[in-house]
Amino acid sequence: MRIAIEIKLTTAERKTLQSWARSRSLPKRQAERAQIVLLAAKGKTSGDIADELGIKPHTVGRWRNRFAEHRIDGIKKDLPRGGRPRTQRDGVESEIIRKTTQETPANATHWSTRTLAKELGITQSMVHRVWKANGLRPHMVRTFKISNDPQFEEKLIDVVALYLNPPDKALVLSVDEKSQVQALDRTQRSLPLVPGRCGTMTHDYKRNGTTTLFAAIDMLKGHVIAECMPRHRHQEWIKFLKQIDVETPEDLDLHLIADNYSTHKHPKVLNWLKRHKRFHVHFIPTSSSWLNVIERFFRDLTQKRLRRGAFHSVPHLIQAIMAYIAEHNDDPKPFAWRKTVDEILAKVGRARAALNNVPTE
């Protein structure tokens, strides 16, 4: 009959093990090992400990022996697992990462698992595992553009101040136009969503004309002022400014945040603004559409109502757009701006530094 190793604990060891056994933040297996050792120190047999903790006797014996041999350090880590060692992956992982991040194949812009596996003489699954473990996805790319506006910081400070600290007795409105919104109809009816199959729509479409959506969102309440027009010239922009003038309280100043589209700076537009003193236009830096909150509303409109819609005419499209905006205005939710100027400048600085470190081709 095998006799279990006797366990005797120092005061420090007992205190540590009791802390582990009561802990709710440590892994369950580590707390269980602490309980095994504490019960063993009370003179209980491995069978009794197994019955009390609801585990197998050989598990108790394994950690009891490991503690006796290595003390506290012996039960901190899992035992080495069986199976074939990762000798092949360990030998090629660094080369897979280097190739993926620093080189491209001769006839393509990025590697696939198959092409890189062929290049290195390894299996496709090996490449896939290394990519997954290191968060590498060569087939994906994100778009970006760093503004080169010489007045970037000055304009950024101006716009962010309006978002975070709007002036008294004034409305801050983010304004823009979504041009060339197409009334696209599908060439066949779509199949509905059913269990086990996603909805469908034809890959081709019929063009039925376009419209331009002019919109302004109140940064305080989230209410949207909008109108669809056939074109987006300075005449339509002035017409929309007049609409904003009518639909907002006349005793409030209006601070409009807009992009640098030439229509917004047309001489006739500037003359109109001079005659309407409560309008104050603030231009975002070039290539900084992310700074104009109305773009976030346009994204929601596109994703939720336009991208998968089918419209047999321009009036049908306009009806859908205005219905979406009307429903939004029934219970408007403002978009809260949270980033400070310092946070944005720090991020832009990191992006510029990273871009400057990219070698030229």
C-alpha cells in the first residue's frame, strides 16, 4: 500500500495557501491545488481529500508530491503537457512573421497562407496558426489620411472647443451634404432571411437617378435638419442655409462646422453669410472628415437604410431618406464628442512618426 507524503507547512506557506484557496480572482485550478495542500497538511489521506473536493485521487497525489518537492513554486504552474514538441513552428515562426510584415510576393501585393507556405516550404496550416497567434491579417487593409493642412492644429482647437465647450446662447451644428446618393433598384426580387440562410440580393442593379442630401445635426440635442435637392452647387447650399435659419430659434447664434468643399466658400455664399450675422462657419482641417460629426450620421443612414435598399425612383429614395430622418428626430440621440485636443494631437503625432519610418519604394 502506497503511503502519501507527509506535508508540513511554514507560517508563510500556510498564509499564502489560505489566501489562494479563498481567492476569487485566481484561476480555479490554482485555488484547488492550495486546498489540496492545506488538507494534506491536516493529515488527511489523498482519498479523503479527493472525496471532499470532488476530484480524482491521482490528481491529489500529483499536486501533493509536487508541493513536497518544489513547495509553493511547484503548484503555481501547470505540469508540462504531453504531445509532440513545437520544434518546427519554433524554428520558422520568426521567418513567417518577417516575411509577412517586411516582404511581398513578386506578383502580388500581399501574402496568402498558400503562397507563403510554398515560399517557405511549410504547410498552409502552419502559416495560418502563426498569423492567428500574432494577429496578422495581410488580406485586410484600413484606409487613412493624415491631414497636411498648415493650420491643422488651429482649426482642430477651434472645432473641438465647440464640441466640448459650446458658447452660451448659441447652437453648434455639424453640417455637410451627402452628394450623388443613387436610387438603385435590383434586377430581381431578393430572397428573405430564413433559418440557415442569409438574405439575398442581386449583384447587379438598375440606376434610377441621384439626389443630394443636405443635413445639419444639433450637437446638443441630436436633432437633424435635412433636405434633398437635385444638385449640390452654391445655390443649393444657400437655400439650405436659409432653411437652417428658419428652423432654428432666431435669438441664438449659429456655429456651423463644415468641410472645405469649394461650394461652402463660394463668393455668393460668403456674401450671404455677411448679411446674416448670427451665422459663424468653422472649417475643419483638410482630409479630416472624421472631425465632422454629421459624417457619423451619414454612415448610420447608409448602413441602416440605403446600402441594402432597393429604390425604383428618386422620389422613392427621397421618401426613404426623409422617413429615416423623421424617425430619428422623434427620439434624437446626440453624438457625444469625447476626445480632447491633446489626445488627438498625440495620436496624429504617432501616425506621422510611423509614416515617416515607412521606407520609400
